[in-house]
Amino acid sequence: MTTHVQERRYFPAAAVALHDDGVRVESYWRDDTEVRVSVVPPGARVPDRPHGQAQVGMVIEGRLSVTVGEATRLMEREHHVCVAPPGVAFSAVNPTDSEAVLLELRRNKPGESYPAPSDWFLEPFESRKFVGMDVTFFVADWIELMIADIPAGGEMPYHRHSHEQIGICLEGRYEMTVEESSHELRFGGTYFCASQEGHGAVNPNDGVARSVNIFIPPRYHRVPGRKTTRNGEENSERENP
């Protein structure tokens, strides 16, 4: 039987912080990994990350001007992903007159490396149907993101795999199960699933439920190409599991 402590590992409660410039941050933790959902008012900046953490970011509402290293890009909703290794400068500001929301994964796990694409940013790698869902993938050397639309009455069957998986609800609501614990996720709600922990999802509601699911390492694709990354490492293609 799942205990409350176990359930909180799979579905942690949000720690909420309100910064002086009006940025509101919801933070979800498991072990060495943090998921942050930051609501950024017009003109405000995203709070800095600790120097030693890798960071992956996606705009999920509005637009943000994001700088990684010396490269700056106006990131559109769900169309770009930025990857900033530890020690590489990252900043983000909302240059628009509308609120924006940034989803971030911050991580520093012993023994891992976090190479970035040569230009720091990812665009959609593939969009297709997958077990009845519309999905879009973003793929880097060490991480893969899958945006998924679960239709009304749809489900992701319960399964296990060796890849770590983290998911965040972007729209609607759905029932997520990890091991013996089930929880309804709404906007910003996050689950963490370690290697070989069983998990599945179902949408019993009338509308579409939208989520982003993060796999470490990539689960469904090879790394796109073999090239030298901005931290000087050479990527090699991974075989699908």
C-alpha cells in the first residue's frame, strides 16, 4: 500500500515563491531534479538558477526573450526548448505586454553530463500519432521532451521502462498513476517517475488533456545527428530501447 511519503515522491506539493518584481514560481522537487513553473509579468525577469545546475526551458504561455551563452531568441509558446549546461549563462525577460509562463527543469545529478545543442536551442524534431495521442518531440543528447494531447476518454496504458520520466500538465486535467498512487493533475501539476516505476495516465473528462513528458535519457529517438556541442563534447547517436 502506498504511503503518504511515497505519494509525495511521485506527486510532490508545490513550494510557492513570490518575487519582488511580481514573478510567481511554483517549484516541485524529487532528489536532484527540480521542475519550476514561473508566471512572468510584462517586463519582469526569470529568477537566476544556481551556477552548478543544468537547465532546460520551454515557454508554455506567451513569449519570452531568452539568452543562453551569447545567443538570444524570442521563444514562442511550445515551439522552442533551450538547453543551458552548468556554468553557461542563462537569462530570460518578458518583453511583451502580456503575462508569460516558463516551464523549467533544473538538474545536477552526480555522474551525469549535460551537453547542449550547438546553438543552445531546440525546435520540434517530430510530430505524429502515438497510441491514440497527438505528440510532438524535442530531442537533445541527454533529454527528450514529448508534448502529448490525451483525447477525451484516452489513455496511456500502464507500463514500465528504464528511463526516468517527469510530466507536467499544460492544459485540462487527467488522472496519473505511478506505482499504486493515483493523482489528478491540473495546470502545472507534476509527477516524477524513476527508472522501472510503473506508470500510466487516463483522461476521463470531456476535453483534451495536454502535458509535456520528459525522458532522461531520450526514450523514443536517436540523438539527431553527431556533432560537437557547445561544451566541446562530441555527441553519439543512441539506439532506441
